[in-house]
Amino acid sequence: MPLYEYQCDECGEEFTLLQSISADQDKTQCEHCDSTQVRRKFSSFASKVIGGTPKTSKPVSEKDYPNQDVFKLPIPRLRSEL
Ligand SMILES: [Zn+2]
């Protein structure tokens, strides 16, 4: 479900709503003054979050590092242990 960003024409406040694509924009109310005079704005933030990561991306693991030796190095001691 996409996240939509609205701006209220009545009070000027901006807010975001999670709505289905078929949601009726005319019935959307301002969170602050309950006005229905709201305008949907394009939300680039939402598209990034909702879109998620590409399917090709996966969590980085040791195998993704070309130099495996880096994992064999001793863990540096804390300064207080010296
Ligand atoms: Zn408002």
C-alpha cells in the first residue's frame, strides 16, 4: 500500500497517509483540522521505502569481500585494555 503525502489547503499542514491506490482522495481528511481540502503530493520518500530493496540485493556477507584475510585479523583491543 503506498504512502501518500498530503498538504492541507485549510491549515497548510502536511501529513502522510497509508492508502490504497483506489482510495478516494476527496474523502481524505486533514489530520490537523479535519478539512477535506487536501492535496496529494508526490512523495519521493515513500516510494523509496515502499519500493524496498531490489530483489537482486541481499545482505552483505563475508563472501562479498574480495579480501577474506580481513576477517582473520585480530580484533583491535580497546584502549583501556592496553
Ligand atoms: Zn488542515
